[in-house]
Amino acid sequence: MPATDGHSKPVGSMELGDHLCLLFDSDAERRSVMAAYVRDGVRAGQKVIYISDAVPARDVAAWLGGRDGGPDTVRPAQDGTGFDFAAAADAGHFAVRTAEETFLASGRFDPDESLELMATEIDLALVQGYSGVRIAGEARFSLRRWPGTERHGDFERMLDQVFMTTDLKAMAICQFDRRWFDEARLAELEAGHMGRVRANDHYDDGALRVSPTFTPPGAALAGTLDAANVPAAEKVLASVASTAGLLCLDLHGLTGCDEAGLRLLADADRPGSGTGRGLLLRGAAPDLAGRLRGSGLLTRSGVSIEERTG
């Protein structure tokens, strides 16, 4: 059984009453989590309210669908479901608000006023017949030094207390870009949440978990890779490798690997066509790293093995 990060929950496992934070390093990671969050909510008959700042409000639906055409554009893995974010917005199931209209209605950021506004939004949605409410907020607005934004940490702690002590038919994700917030500030803000949210796993059978990574793009393997789960893992890695010029597999969490698993790792950069795309195996345990080297893997061009330290 792979070790689980008790501090982190896949977005697809979120429940009403959760108040979690997303700490992300790339637009692709944020998009993957938020697209799943919005899509799952609309399909569950819940109202989704997205508070936008970094992404202009008019572009949020297109951005979630992976249609912004920017240099960091990566379509979410779940996008093949055909969900139409724009149609959900047009129908009113998915509403986008700007940070200004949400948090600066009185000309300054006031945690009490913001909480009252959210409570009103939740009550209205429930009266309209929705089964619950999902709130997603971009937090970069708090770096703009708008009046009152120095109390952002207070707001997160107050909101967390409401979620923990009230039977709310709501859930919330607060988004924090690691590239903008320093570590001390992130630690303070994270403390005002029940935990973190992360992208959905590609695969989890209880023995092996394969999770997406975004910086660099690839996948993290945790648990035991063996003949029983190699066929499923092979399909997942082939899909991941097909979208990456250089595939990085994080093996820090891999605790066991038989010969079938070893062969899969050695060929992970060759999705079907047999063309090597470049392979970085990161965090391999010393024994596994030795076995990979013994397989002749390093004789191939574009392959690197980084052994786990400590």
C-alpha cells in the first residue's frame, strides 16, 4: 500500500465542508485541479463560484477548457470528457466573480464583510435548488496592497473556523501560486486551511499509486510496481509520455519493483512508437538505481538516473 500524504487530498475526493488550499508551481497544475473541481461540481448539481484575479473573468471558462493558446497551455488529463465550461457558465451553474467585486465591495478588504457575502451566495444557491456550493478563489489579489489585504491571513483562519464549526453545504479551494508568495507567507496562509488539495491520481489500486507531476512534467510512482499492476501502469505512462518531450518519473515513493516493473521503467520513454523521448528517473532507491544501471539503460541516449539521497 503506498504511503499517502495525509495532508493532501485529490480534488476528486473533496466533500462538502472541506476548506483546502492549492499550492501550485505551474499553470498546468492549477488548471488540472480547477477544471476537475468545476466539472465535478456542476455534474453533482452544485453551484460553482470562481473568484478570479490572475485569469481575467471573461477568460476563465476558456482557460479551464485549455483554449488560451498561451505558452503554458496543457489540456487537463480529464478534458476528454467533453465537458463544456462555457455552456455551464451560460446556464448559471458556474459563475465567475472578480476579486475586486468579491473582496472590495466597500472599498477595502474586510474579512467579516467577505464572509457575509459568501454566506449570502451559499444561501441563495441552496434556495435555487443546488445541492451544495463550490467556491474557488485566486489569492494573488492579496499581494496588491489593496486597503485591508494585510488581514488576508485573518480571513483564511476565520473562514476555516466557519467550515469546521458549521454544517455548511459548501466547500472551498484557495489558490496560492508559489512563484508569487514567499515560503513564510505561504506557511501562514496554509495554516488557515484544513489541508491541501492536489490533482487527481492517474491510477491507484491500493498497492501502486501513479500521480501527475507538473514541474517537470511526468508522473510520481508510490508503492509497489510489479507484474500485477504493470499492464495498467504501462497504459498510464504511455499516455503521460505521449505529451512530454522529456519524461520525468519521480520514484521517491517507490518501495518495491520486480523484474516486470524494472522493464517498464526502462522502456517508459518509448510510448508505442519505439522512439525515445528522453527519460529522467528521479529519486530511485540505491538498489533500484543499481538494477536500472545493470539493465544497460544508461547506454541509451537521453536517459538519466538520479539516485535517492538521505
